[in-house]
Amino acid sequence: MATTSMPRLTSTFLAVAAAALLAGAAAPAVDAAIVDGLQVGFYNRSCPAAEEAVRDVISSEIAMDRTIAAGLIRIFFHDCFITGCDASILLDETPSGDVPEKESSANGFTLHGLRSIDVAKSTVESMCPRTVSCADILAFAARDAAVAAGIPFYEVAAGRRDGTRSNMDDLPGNMPTPSHQVPRMTELFTKRGLTQEDLVVLSGAHSIGGAHCFMFSNRIYGFSQGADIDPALDPAFAANLRRVCPPPKQGDDPQQSPKVSFDGRTSEKLDSTYYTEVLAARGLMSSDDALIKDPQTKPTVDLFAGDDALWQQKFAEAMQKLGAVDVLVGEQQGQIRRECRLVNKQSRQPAPSVPRLKKPRFPRFMPGSGFHGFF
Ligand code: HEM
């Protein structure tokens, strides 16, 4: 079990447990792990069945559609990376009238599994009204998805509150893109208190799910003046990709773009095959391939490729760490949303008198120019 192997969690746990022993108190271990104001067993008293209810919903959602596991893990990552794990990605609209994160071209229709979060929230809400935050439900759901895909169970410290703002303009400059190289991705991870190793570990989430052709078509059509296909790609793999993904042309609708599995071998299992595939020049996006091009990250890729159990353990720990990024905690911060898609009514601000124009979710594609970037 990966529960307490995260250093901060472990040291806090030990300190609290030692203090409890000295005081002669029998502190229940599950309540003792507090990190960044989050606590394992946070709902033990207020809504004891919450985690189990989320787990039941998520496992039946995944039983109906296995691809949801990947979607939930990605939603969690995209939420935590922008203004912290505050469920801001779930908002359909904002009190300020800002266009929410959900509408960004890095999110939009590529977010998968939002409905499962709605089901989990309404189930928990019917048991314990206004008690369990959407941010915690998302953290539980991402863990349950990871476990369903093969990661050993890990504890999720809870107590996150839900944010009241969400702005798609927060994504550019904060969210990694498929064309990023390691230095830029490392910089973005560092901004969130995560390390370069966390980048390599968490990128292993690309062991499940997939990417739409337009996310990597620049690698297989019109890559450069001298090479139509990215020479870093295994030629047989690239040829297969070209069979699935037609050449991009002007006016293409991104929503019609086919989706390709990251890891064609074990596409529903979170395992270290991602790393062996990347090493074999079968990383789908430039950002995946970047991990072996960079001498700083390549040794870690080699390590994980040869040690599935180690990577799974590290992944669980990194997900715990991701879940603590810039969280809102305590009564004074944020709120417990009644519906994950909306800020509670009483906290809503009047909408600005001049409504902002909605930007189109995705740019239309120009022939031969490949990936246009998200932003
Ligand atoms: C660090 C650089 C990263 C980049 C540039 C990146 C980019 C992308 C892109 C472009 C897709 C395809 C979306 C689509 O076409 O539908 C994707 C999918 C995915 N990403 Fe990442 N990602 C990164 C890191 C991560 C991390 C850290 C996680 C999780 C902790 C993650 C989890 C996933 C998952 C599970 C999918 C598959 C989603 C699905 O099939 O529904 N990614 N990513």
C-alpha cells in the first residue's frame, strides 16, 4: 500500500502519532495524517460513507465504460495544475462571467468522465448535503480510477474546499502542451511544487487512454522541411498512425478526429509499458518522446521501464502530492459546492455589464501545418 510513503505525509504522521503516544491518547491512525491542511479520514465523522460511495459510483461507471478511468485521472491533473485542486475545472459558468477552464482548447470536448463526477456528487449529496467538496470527490475518483486500472490502493487526504473562480485564460503559460520539451515542462511542474521526477512519474499516466490525431499530427504529416515524418518515431509505428489519422486539412472539425491509444499493448492497464513504448520510439506526442531525448529524464525512464512495481508505487505517491497542490482548506476559503458545475447561489457575484465574448474552443486547422498548439 502506498499510503504513507510520501515523505511529507510520513513525517507529519509520525510526529502526530508520537505526540499522541506521549500524551497517552489513542489517536486513530487514519485521522492523524495531516498534510497541507488535508487529512486522511477527513469525513470520518461528517460523512463516513462518502469515500465508499464515490468508489461504488466510479467502479460502476468504469464497468460501463473502461475509458473513463483515463479521463478521470486527466481531469484531476488539469484541475490541480490550474489554481490548485479546487474543482475549478468542473465549473460550467463563473460568478464573474469569466469563460471557465473547461472551455479552454486544452480541455473542451477532450475532457472525459465529467458526468461520472456529477453522479458521484449527487450520490454523496443525497447522503450528506453540503458536506463533501467536489474537489475531494474528484481526488477520490481519480484514485479509484487509478486503482481500477491496476495501481495499488493509496490513501487520499481530504478537506479540500471548492473554488469559486475559473478562467480559461489561466491555462496558457501554465498547462503543458504536446509540443513542450523537458525544460519547459519541468518549469511548469516546479511552479506547482512538483519535481522533474514527478513529471516523469506522472507522465506514465499516458499508459492508459489516448490522444486525438490532431494532438500529434504534426509528427506524421509535414514534420519539417526535410522530413515529412518525425525521424524520432519508429517508422512502422508512424505508418500505422498515418493509417488511422488522415492528413489534416483546412476546416477539419477536431471533434471528428480519431483517438489513438498511448500504449497500444496494455491500453487499459496503468503499468510501465508506457516507458518501454517511449524507449522504442513509440511515444505518441513530442512531449512523451521528450522524456528520452533529455539526458536529465532519460535515466528515470530507463529505471521505470525495467521496474513496474517501483513505478506504480511512485505513481501513487505522486498522485498524493499532486492532490495537495494549492488546495483551499478551512471554513474561510472556498465553499462546498452543492453542484460541481455551479458556484453556490449566495456567493455569486453580479455578472459584469459587458459580457465577454466566448472564444471558439478549438482553432480550425490549416493544411500541412500540423499541431497548432492549444492556446
Ligand atoms: C506533462 C505533460 C503532459 C502533456 C503535454 C499532456 C498532454 C496530453 C494530451 C494532449 C492528451 C490527449 C487528450 C486528447 O486528445 O483527448 C493527454 C491525455 C491524457 N493525459 Fe496527459 N499530458 C501531460 C501529463 C499528464 C499527467 C501528469 C497526467 C496525469 C497525472 C496525464 C494524464 C493523461 C491521461 C490519463 C490521458 C488520456 C485521457 C483519455 O484518454 O481520456 N497527462 N495528455
